[in-house]
Amino acid sequence: MANFSYLFENMDRARRLEKEYEDSQALEAIANGLNVDEEFWQNFLMVLNNTEALSALLGIPAIKLNKWRGRITKYLTKHLETTGEDYDVKKKRKFVDTSDFE
């Protein structure tokens, strides 16, 4: 017969394994993006500057898209720390179209 502490330990272990799996999958996605193009994630983060338009395109609530920037930056930084690569994770930028240049 299992007692509560045994059940709790198994639940905790399962939660940690799930988190480790999620982290490894996220790091794999980051590596895939960097393999596509060295500036892939920087470009994607610039697309995330307009969450309302991206929300309409993808059919995802803008509130969820707002969380993506932090998650991508977190895992990008984690990936670069583990690989030892030097990469500048830039902050959110907004471009203002002044129509001065064509």
C-alpha cells in the first residue's frame, strides 16, 4: 500500500522529468532556428514587435504572444551558455516609418 509521501515523491519526480523534457525540446527548437539562419531568432523577435498583427495571422491570443519573447530569450541565452557561443540577444525594438528613405 502506497503512502502519501511515496505518492508525492512520484508526482514530484514526474513533474521534474516533464520540465526537463520541455527544456530539452525548447533548446532543440532554438538550435534548429540557429541552424536555419544565424539571425533567425533576432528576426523572429522583431516580428513579435507587432503582436496584434501576428495574433490575427496565427489565430493566437496576443496575450500568449507577449510571453513568447521572454521564453525565447530565456532559452536562447541558456543555449548560448551551454554551447559557449557569443551571440547578442537584443532587446525589443520598434521601427518608426518616417518615409525619409525609399
